[in-house]
Amino acid sequence: NAGVTQTPKFQVLKTGQSMTLQCAQDMNHEYMSWYRQDPGMGLRLIHYSVGAGITDQGEVPNGYNVSRSTTEDFPLRLLSAAPSQTSVYFCASSYLGQGGYYGYTFGSGTRLTVV
Amino acid sequence: GQQVMQIPQYQHVQEGEDFTTYCNSSTTLSNIQWYKQRPGGHPVFLIQLVKSGEVKKQKRLTFQFGEAKKNSSLHITATQTTDVGTYFCGTDSWGKLQFGAGTQVVVTP
């Protein structure tokens, strides 16, 4: 049981390049989310999904795309990287059970630098 | 924007002292979740509160949900160096988990 796996752990991009951050979970969680964390800014929600085929925007969605074709995977795409997207990106997953909401499991993060 | 506000933003504590961090909302919340993030690490789920006036304890950590379900607190007694990190509160609304800005805790030996 690996939990939430994010790849890559580190990435350097040039301005204008595109890339996909991968996120996979093996806990059969229906909820998955992407956050970015900048120094002193806390965790800001980029996009989230409540199940396969369903995605929605969070607080800071501009410049990012997501899709959820399977329960397990929730990739985050940077369309045209900008220096302002330099950040640490976290993927997280959870589920809604009979007892209500449950805590989220976070991946170890991807540190992205755009030069 | 953020549904919850956290205070203080920074907390310097001497080892052995107690401290409290607060999480406030202008609207009634269905739940409050607390997470801890060690320096260089990822957030780790600590606890969830859902009932009005609910109090839960985890060793030296005491979590409380206000009677009106608009605020929450995390109290740590006899702070240890292992308590260093940032503590976040958040609320989950149908899969949309949004966080407060966090309280960064620094412990002085």
C-alpha cells in the first residue's frame, strides 16, 4: 500500500515549456486534489476531483489543467510554464464514507523551478 | 478565498511551555481538520472535528470545535522540539478542502 505517489520529486523547466506532474493513489479514494505551496503562503487549492470524470477549479486554477480518467490517477498539466509557477506541488486524496469526511493523505510533493 | 483564518501566523515557544493556535471562520463549518507539516515535509492529517463543542485529545495535543462551529483551537502542552512545524486547519466541503494560512511553530530549547 503505497498511499499517494507523486512524480517527479524535482523538476526544472524553462519558461514556456509544458509538463505533467503525476499523482497516483492506491487507496481507492474518490477525492483527489492538487495544491501549491509557496513560502509563507500556505496551501492553495489548484484543482480537485470528486471522482473519475469529474473535476473542478480551486482557488488558483489559471495556467493548470487536470483530468481524471481513472480513480487512481490525477495528473496536473502546466500548459506554458512561467516563473510564477515555481512552487512545491502536493497531491492529496481522501474519501467520503458512512461516517462522513475523512482526513486527506498527501504525497511527498514535487519541487518545481521555472527559469 | 480562504474560508478559515488562522492566528497567530508565527509562534515562538520555549520548550516545556504551552501554546494555542486558533482557526476562525465567518460561516458555520461542517467539519474542521488539523494537519501538521514538518519543515521540508508534507502535511500529515492529525484529526477531524465535526460536532459542536467537540473536544479530542492526542497525548499533549487538545483539539476543540466551538459551540457555534465557527472556530477551532489546537492547544499543545509541555512543548517539545518534536512539535516544530506548521499547523494547518482546513475544512472539507464535498471534496474541496481549503486551508488556513497555518501557524508556524518554532521551539527554543
